[in-house]
Amino acid sequence: MAVTAKPGLDAAKLRTDFAIFEQLIHGKPLSYLDSASSTQKPRQVLDTIRWFYETSYANVHRGVYELSQRATTAYEGAREKVRVFVNAPSAREIIFTRQATEGLNLVAYAWGLVNLGPGDIVVATELEHHSNFVPWQYIANRVGADFRLIPIDDQGELRLDVLDEVAAGGEVKVVAAGLVSNSLGTINPIEDLVSWAHELGAITVIDAAQAAPHRPVDVQALDCDFLAFSSHKLCGPTGVGALWGRAELLEAMEPFNLGGHMIRSVKPEKTTWGDLPYKFEAGTQPIAEAVGFGAAIDYISAVGLEAIEEYEHELAAYALERLADVPRLRLFGPPAERRAGIVSFDLEGVHPHDVAQVLDWEGIAIRAGHHCCQPLMARLGVAATNRASFYLYTVRDEIDRLVDGLHKVRKVLG
Ligand SMILES: Cc1ncc(COP(=O)(O)O)c(C=O)c1O
């Protein structure tokens, strides 16, 4: 019997789709290790956006003329791509937003303000990005609900053993959690959190900003209630993202933004709302961006989400192994088998910004800061970390250069 090789991922080949890597930075090849922050864009996505503007651009939905119909078809086609991408039951449940942050705010405001009150508990996690933390903290404060956190252990993994304590003395109404931590790369046990939340009668709001670009995400398998992510982290343009929500919840919710597009009828005495998803899409939408988002989904789907996940996992394991050789380097987060392609570290005695600055001279781009996770930084006992993050175009040589660069930082800065 013929043995078929498992389709792998050829990062060096994929890299040629990204014109940005053709240049030198400070005279050195670019080593871009900041994909958790935002990803680079392949020609296929850029070409689609250009093609759309040059052949099919107009405002959507309102026009009877040919161009508007073409634009509407492309825009709604992108929505269908998002639906398939997260395996949502219906495209009515896919709302285009500006990014994950707006999707999470939409749920916090439109669902939270109406459904939360004194005595209720809103649960987030110590790993949360500010985008799925601050909106819930703010809305909980506004309505008099309790805002509580699921703590992490010393490896940066959620402590499910204390869930009963977290829920004690009130009614948990919302559990807000990320699938993958942007700071530590921790892959969270979302299915367990969802079943816990549902046993308590709470809804679950899942931040998939660091998951959807890197691993298959299936809202029906997760059984969650809302899930948000951004296009720019999956090879698509900035300015657009998606929120998926269960139709029955979205239908019962008040709108978030008000204005054009989202209404059924407007009279001086009363305005009624349009159907899903338009009730939540007020104003002219990021039309070309949504089309580019669809092209990015096509691109990463053709590469294969399983292949991306496996490849990044190998990169993370390699990076953890190599970084362990750098003197006085503290690594944060779980072991390779339980993390995505993100590594955070601290070079003892050197400020993370100085580390990133010296690496920049070598053409290596990594992030230094709190990564929009100040409560997590406080838990780790640091103000900031350095973070290297990988994607489908990352090659091992970039990790080797990072490690060489860190040795150089040690020499230059002690
Ligand atoms: C886990 C996580 N959630 C939310 C966000 C916010 O994404 P955006 O700025 O695209 O809304 C980020 C961005 O870094 C993130 O990493």
C-alpha cells in the first residue's frame, strides 16, 4: 500500500507570497516575530483587495445598479466564508465588526447592560487580553455586578480547581475567556469552561483572536455562545473582524450602534431594527476589508489550519529549547505541548524595550511590553516581557537569529 505523506507546511515557500520579506531592515533580512500582534499580508489578499476596488467597488445593499450588486455579492460572500471558517450554523449569525475588540464590546454592552445586575457575577480569566477584560469589568461596575477572575497556576494555566470558589455567593451570568493567551501561548480548556458556564446558566464569550488564525475553530463543537476574532491577525487587512453569536441571543439583544443600514423602519415616534446580521452593522461597513478578510480565510484554509497548528507547535518547541540556552533568561508559560506559537521571556537585568531595540538593529522584530495583559503581568511579577510569536511564514532560521541576537544583547548590555 502506498504511504501518503501527511501534508506539511512549507514555510519557506509560503514566505515568497509575502513581498514584505523581500526588503532588508537595517541592512539585514527581516525576521518578523510579532505575528501575535498582527500578521503580514500575502499577495493573494492584496491582489483581491485591489481587484475588488478596480472592478466591483460601490456601497453595498442599497444599490440596484450592477456595481453595487457585485459589491454586495462579494461582501456577503465574505460573510459566508467566515461562517464556514468557524462552522457557524447560519451566516445571519456572523456580524462584521472593526476587530475582535469591537465584537467583544458589542456583547458586553448590548447583552451585558440589559442582562446583568447586582448579585450577578461576571467571570473572566487572569490570562485575558484587555479586550475581553476591560469591557466586562466596566459593564459589571456599571450595573453593580461582581467581576471575578479565574486565576492561573505558576505555569500560566487556568486553575479549574477553584471554579467553585470563583462562583461562590452569586449567580454567574457570563464567562469571558480566550482560547489562546496572547502573552503566554497557553491553550485554554474552553470546552470545560463552556460546560461549567452552561451548568450555571451562564453565557460564554470566547476571544478567538489568537486561535482562529492558528488552529481550527468550530463554534458548534465548542458549544460557546459568542466568539470574536480579527482579520488582521490571519493575513487579512486591518479594520475588520467578525463576531459570531447564537441567533436566539443576537435576536433578543438591542443594537450596539445606531444609524443607517441597521433599521427596518424609522418614524419620528419609533424606530424598529433590521434583521440579523444587519441590526448590528450600522453605517457603511469596511466593505473592501471584508472582501480581503474572505481572501485571507481562503489563503490560510488552503494552507490548512491543522498544518498551521502543527507547524507552529514545532516552532514553539524549538524556540523553547533554543532559548533555554541563553544565560539568565526566564521563560514564562506552559510546556510546548500545551501552548501555541508564542513565547514570552525576560532577559534578567535588561529592560524588555532595550532587548527589542538591540534586536531591531539585527532586523529582528519582537514585541516588548505588557501585551495588553496588565493583570497577567502583575501575576507574573513583571511590568513587561519580551514576546516572539510565529506564523505560517516563520522559518527556523528566524528563531536561530533571535537566539544569536539575545546572546548579542547580553554582550552589549550585560
Ligand atoms: C487574545 C487577544 N484578544 C484580543 C485582541 C484584540 O485584537 P484587536 O486589536 O484586533 O481587536 C488581541 C490582540 O492582540 C489578542 O491577542
